[in-house]
Amino acid sequence: MKLMGKLYVVPTPLGNLKDVSDRVREVLSSSDVVACEDTRTTGRLLSYLESDVRTVSYHMHNENSRTDDIISLLREGKTVSLVSDAGMPGISDPGHILIKKVIEEGHEVSVIPGPSAFVTALVGSGLDTGRFTFIGFLERQRSARKKELENLRYREETLIFYEAPHRLREFLSVLLEVLGDRDACLARELTKIHEEYERGLLSHLSEIYSEKEPRGEYVVIVRGKTREEKESEKMEKLSEITIEEQVRNYMAQGMSKMDAVKKTARERQMRKNDVYKEVLDVE
């Protein structure tokens, strides 16, 4: 008979150990092994829980090789808990590769609900929580970051990023350059003694951090682009070209003259006949 192990995905407190739930306490203490990013960090949590369960390192540098080790434990029928240093494993932390492999192997995966830095920061930001997109860390190179942000420029939902302190100033500069001056919130040291939310326009936050030294990991929340802003930007671009140029551009894309006229009239909020009069000679 094949032994079936079980993997628990266990979120841990963001900073305040008092946030640990009874279920997290129970699962970690009853596991055969706890796989963790940093055995010292998790060791402090286990000490707080008065648990002597065995720990093994599982981080971005040994994720592939250690996944095989954990799968072997599960094949022996062991129970393994996966934790990160703080928050939910797999969210900008190692975990996805292991979880995917465990599922493929047919072992049970159980996710314990609990802390997540970006959800905590979003709720505390004061920005729209109805629709949002979690982006996490962007590429480190400025040109690559700008390209990623260009793809997000017209998104209407709230955008959520993670950023390290030594890159925060440059990141705020790129956000302002690509997205424009929008409402934003910087959240750091969540649930800890020095927890801080800083809210305001990106230009204001960038000015603050031109002098203030960034400390701790940051969650950066940015308001999405409003439909009014989109419309205003579109009208500004249209004002830079003539009606005839716009119609010719659409015809060059394969539209019939009449369809090009209709689209131009719609975008410029003009009567179709008025647009048509401007392009009588266009063939």
C-alpha cells in the first residue's frame, strides 16, 4: 500500500508573533518536518510556540533540489509544513515549485489561511479594494521596469507592488515617470512596533524619500487610472493630429473610409457628418 504524505502551506506572522493562530500552532507542532526559508527565523517562531519540530531549509537557492527531498518525505507518509519568513508561502516567496510537484505526485496539499503582507497593506492604504492586481517585485533593471509599468499604465484597478528599501527611491521615480502623479501608499514594518503607512501623491512620497532613508521591506499601493484620465489623455493625443490624419491612419490599418469616419467621430465626440466634410477628398 502506497503511503500518502501531506503538505501544509502555513502562513506565519508578518512581525508580531501574537498574530499566530491556534491552527498554525497545532499544524506546525504536529508536523514531522517544517521546511522554511531561514531556519533561524522559523526557529524563533517555533521557540515561541514551544515546539521542537525538526526544520529544513527551503529557499530560492535550493528550491529545486530540496523539493525532491521533501517529496521523498511525503512518499514515506510524513507530514511536512512549508513556511516562509513571514506571510503566505508562494507569494513572492519560494513554494510554487514544491506545491505543483506535490499535487502532481498525488499527495494532499492543505493551505492554512492567515497573514499576507499585500492584503494587509491594501486594506490599510485607503485606496480602492474592490478590484486590484498584485504585481509583486518588478525587474531590477530600470529599462525593464519601465517596460513592465508601460503595460500596466492604463489599468483601472489598484496596483500592488513589493520593493526592497535600497531600490525604493528609484522605484518611486519610475512609477511617477511612467504612471503619472497618482494617489499611492507605502506600507512598511506591518504589525511591528514601527508599522507605518505613508499616503499621498507619488510626487509627494518621492519628495519625502529624497531625504528620508528607506528602512524595511515596502508594499507599494498605487491607484489605478480613472476612465476620466484615460479619456482626457486620449483627447490630448487627438488634438496633436488633424481629423484627416486620423481618418487616413485608420484607413491605412484596413478600415473602410466610412468606418474610419465613424470611429473618428466617436472618439472626438463629433457628428459623423462634420467629420465626413473634413475628408471629402480622402480616397
